[in-house]
Amino acid sequence: MGVKNIKYYLEKARKEQWAIGQFNFSDFTQMKAIVSKASELKSPVILGTSEGESKFFGLEEAVALRNVLRKKTRSAGSGQAGLPIFLNLDHGHSFEYLKQAIDAGYDMVHFDGSKLPLEENIKITKEVVKYAKWRGVMVEGEVGRIGTDASKLYSEKFEIKEEDLTNPLQAQEYVDKTRVDLLAVSIGNFHGIEISGIDPNLRLDILAKINEALRQAQGNTKNIFLVLHGGSGTPEDDIKEAIKIGIVKININTELRLAFSGNLRRFLDANPEEVTPYKFLIDAENSVEKVVERKIGLFGSGNKI
């Protein structure tokens, strides 16, 4: 019996009102930590690599290790089919690079055309969807600009621009014309965390309008899966309400990076003569596991296999 596909778990999440976490990685220590905790908690999980992360790690390498980890979780007794581990190319900016990820064996790809005029965004997304569909790869699109490009702390309050929020009617048009499977929305979320550690509240009113516009549409549009990017630092009550309204996938990256790098700095500062990587990576790995455990609990995806 094989692993059920990602669409099965997205539909299950929507029906039961929980969300699948996408956790980004750029080295095997992070990847192993994410899978280890998801396996322990019996949670389906999406591993994410941005263009930069995937170019550092390698597209084919990421796919090969996804396969190895699926096999290991099966042999470890987490289920006959192994852990549902899926791989997503996050924030791909060109058809050419997404094609490489699809050919390498990624389960999902995300085309980020949010900075393009809507018609250009639609045009390129349609190319991606056409190439991905017959290969069984799901496609995530994006309408509205999600604030910032880098994952880092901010020393000042981050201001959300009203014009960057997802327009419900544009979202409806985009999904109807492109036939994407998932849609990333801008509802006050952004990449990174404010210096306080807690980001501004989500515009849940906008999310509700987007969800309603898509539900009223005909055909494939009403079956779209909604995605929240920039989940790090978002108030937990907002996360819970967003899931109730329709969010079924939530991306986490910054909190993982901060946990990993912060732990590594502290260890090396305290042990300046240590040069054996596996010794100073163990605590960093554990710190990533703690973030993943907390998020799986928040998203409600534990024991959903």
C-alpha cells in the first residue's frame, strides 16, 4: 500500500478543520528533525525548499532523501505506507525552474507571480499548471503581495499596505483561469517576525471574503485549497481562526531558522574549541524539533495519518 497523495490530506484537513504544516529546510539536519517529530506525532508533513534553499541543497538530492525518509519511517513501524512526506518547491519565480523541480520529482510546486501584473501572473501560472497536471504534481499560485522577501527579525513595526492584500475578485479570476490547486493569500501575513516576536493580527475579514468569493464560483474554483505563508510569529488565535475559515496549509520557515541558528551560535560561543559537526548539530536539531512539535499541535495535524 503506497503513501496517500497530498490532495487526500488537504481534503481531509479541510473537512476536519486542521492544517498541514510546510516546514522549510536547507540542510539535512533540519530535514531530519522535521521528519522525526512529524513521525513521532503521526502527522502528515510538507517539506519546503525555496529556490535559494533548493539550489544550495539540490533538487534531486531533496527528492532522493524524501524517498529515503519515507522508507525509513515505514521500516520504523509508523505505518505500512510510511510517513506521508511531501516535497514542495516554495516561491519559484519562473516556469523554467519549476519545470526542473517537477522533473526531479517534487510533489508540489509554488509559482510566485505576485509581483507581476495579474494577466502576466495568470499566463505563466497556466504554463506551470499545464506541465504539472499530467505528471500528478499539484500547483500553488499566489495573488496579493505577501510582505518582505527575506526571513529576519525587524527592529521596527512592519506596516501592511492595504493595496498588497489579496483582492477576492482577483483571486476568483486567477483561480478560474489558471486551475491551480492551491492559492497563497495576503491577509496581513509576511515573511519574517517583528522584533517583538509577535506579528500584527491577520485580516481574517479579508480571508472570509476570499473564501466566500471562491465558494460562489463555478467549477474548480470552489475546490481551491487556501495557504497561509509567513506563519512564523503569527498570533496563535489568528492561526486557529484562519483554519476555521478555510486555511489548510501553513508555511513555517523563520522560526525554524532562528531556533537552529540561535542554538548553534550559543553552543559554539560556549564551546569555541569544538570542531566536530555532529556534536554541535545535535542541540540545533533538537531545537528545530521543538518548533515543529509546537506547530503541529497548533495546526491540529497530529494523529491524522
